[in-house]
Amino acid sequence: MIMLHRILVCDDDDAVRSSLGFLLTKAGYMPNFASRPEDIIRYVSEADFDLVLLDMNFSVSINGEEGIELLRKIKILKPSVPVILITAWASLELAVRGIKLGASDFVTKPWNNFQLLKIIETSITLSGNQKKEQNFVSGKSEKLIEFQAIIGEDPKLVEILEIIKRVAPTHAPVLITGESGTGKELIASAIHQYSARKAKPFVKVNLGGIPASLFESEMFGYRKGAFTDAKSDHAGRFEKAHKGTIFLDEIGDLNLTSQVKLLRVLQDQTFERLGDTNSITVDVRILSATNQNLYSLVNKGYFREDLLYRINLIQIEVPPLRQRSNDIPLLADYFVNQAVKTYSLSNKLISKEGKQWLCNQVWPGNVRELKNIMERTLLLTKSDTINTDDFIGAQKTGWNPDPKRHGSSGTLDDMEKQMIISTIEECGGNLSRSSEKLGISRATLYRKMEKHGIQTEKNE
């Protein structure tokens, strides 16, 4: 016998309850209804629900405080039951408060039925996964067979793969954080490949590379004649990602005006092309990534808090390479083998001393930097064995990290600053070449230069 998921719909508006009841029943759920605050608390305490849909305003109040208080009581009575808040667009700040108090997600009135059902499905699925995790033992060394393309055996990495396995089948928006070069795009790709959307588009967008003036045309598309160079209709990134996944890389670089436009699309996945009044609705999974601390940016007023909670239902922190140094020899061997195939070279091996030298380095550019030095060394080394001297020789045109400094004198910031200065000088002040040589994006290089107070006259 199939057990239907029970959902408690809490709203004092008869029309809202009727509309949601019809939608949920048609979708295969079992809706129950409560119109008064006292009934909500009584139902939650006496019965088991798989999810609660909670309006923020009832007849007694219109400022949302009653909804906040009800949320607090529900989470005390049934802390594991997901609660989705229903609020007006103008009350997003209230919804953010609710998220901080334990709500799973929020939707705005008028809601998009398809988007609401996706949020409900995701919240119930993730809640079920959390209950199963009581028997989960993290940090096990055996890597999941599904993710053999991700190189490494460190417990931190294995735990990330377990998270991917749990969240990939859902519609949950995922925020992937970590330093530049740690492999955030690879994690996003794995989430897409393990999901039911794997046969559909995986659209990657570097938000740090899109000027604010082009944000709408790039993301939402445009109609012929919308502006001078619009010679034909053009589909935006969201439209191209329909039924698939869109990966919003470097989302911390997005300016506030564009953040508002993005948030409105994420709310109901509906938008208009430039020069067109017809709305387009898409079905898109949202994955985002950043090497910045978005909570710090929120506190400084550079990033919208409501957008942060919209993209951050699940957060995956990718550890820097220095925190999983045992994976460095595995990655080095992998990059050597890949480069041998790419450049049609003879097979080469890394000596034991060479691997130890690699493990002693700080790798501020992380996996991307390691890959870069492995390829350069392989191309410059004539013998069949790669030794420490070969790595040092390959770094003569770049920053040569001193293993004696690692863990003793000098901070990571000091070493990063010196590496950037040396690289920019050797590239004649050309920041495009410098960022490529460092293995980071140009936008990231600008941020790091600002962070360290590095200035240069040339920037092209």
C-alpha cells in the first residue's frame, strides 16, 4: 500500500486553502487544513505530518510576527518536520528571519504551482534523508563507485561525495564554496550527472565575467530589435538550461542590481526576454559557487540576504588542497597520465622524493595550480622519472614556494601576495596572462590584488 505524504496547510484565507488543497491532491499528497493559530499548534502536536505550509499572516496580525511565533512553536514540537513559509514578495525580509529560525524554504504570493511542488518534494526528500543518516558513518575511506572521476580518498572528499549522492536526486539549490581552484565546478557537474536531469543541458555561467549592462540579455535573452545589435531572437542562459541545470559560478561577484533580477527568476523561474512582454517559464535546477564568504558580504551590504538563503538550501564546502595533502600524489599521477595522453609523450613516473616535495607545498591555487605545474614539468623533463629538481626548474618562470616557510615563518596571505606580485612582474603587468599562469580567473585576480593592495599600471 502506498502511503501518501501528509501536508498541513495553514492559512486563514478560504481561497488559498482551497487552491492549495486542489494542487496538492492532484499531485498525490494528502492535504490537511488549519485556519487558526490555535488549531495549527493542536494539529501539529497531535498528528504526524511530513510537511507544514505556513502562511506568515493571520487575521490577528498583518506584520508576520504571528507566523514567526507559530514557526518557533512548530519547531519545538516537531523539530524534524520541514516548514515552508508563504509570504508576500514585499515580506522577503520576514522569510529570511524564518529561515534562520529553522524553516526549510519560502515561497512568495502569488506562487508558481510547479515551483511550489518542486520545493515541497525537495523538502520532504531531504527530511527523509536526514532521518536515514542516523546510521550513516562519515569519513569512510571507500569512495563511491559513481564518482570515480573525482580524484582523491581523503575523508573530507568522501563525505562530500556522500552529500552529493543524497542531494543530487532532489531539486534542492546547492551552494558550493571553497578557495579558487579546489574543483567547485567538478562538484557541480557531479551533482548534475547523478540527478534525473543528467540527459538535459548543464549550462555553466561565469557571473564574474558578465558586465552588469549585459546581465539581462545574457541570462534572459532578447527579441530581435530589442537594442541596436539585436539582429535576431536570442535565448538566454536560463532558457537554454530548461529541464536541466544552470551553474552560477562566482555568484559573489554579482552586483546588487543584478542580484534583484536573479532573485525574481529564482522565485518562480519565470522571466521575460529583453524587448518582449511575454513571460517564459522554465524548469531549472540551480547550482551556485563562490570563493567568497557570502555571509560576510551580506553583513557589508554587498550581497542580498534573501538571495543567499534562496541559493543555499544545501551548502558544500570544498576543502583546499593543503587540507587533504594525502590526495596530492594521487592527483599528481592522474595529471601526469592525462598530460601524457594529451601531448603524446612517453610515460613518466614521479619519484618518491618528488611526491614528498609536492606534499610540502602550500598550493594557494589548489588543484588547478597542481595541474598546471604537473603539465609544465612534464613538458620540460627529458628523463622518464620526474624529480624534485624538475619541479623547481619548471617553476623558475613563476613563484617558487620555499617548503621551509610552510608552517613556520610567513602566513598564507604573505605567500599568496608574493606569488601574485612575482607573476605579474614576469608577465609585464599583463593581468590576463598573469591570471592564466596563476590558474585563477581574472575577476579573482582583481579581488586578490585589491585584498593585498597590489597595484599595476598595465591591466590588459
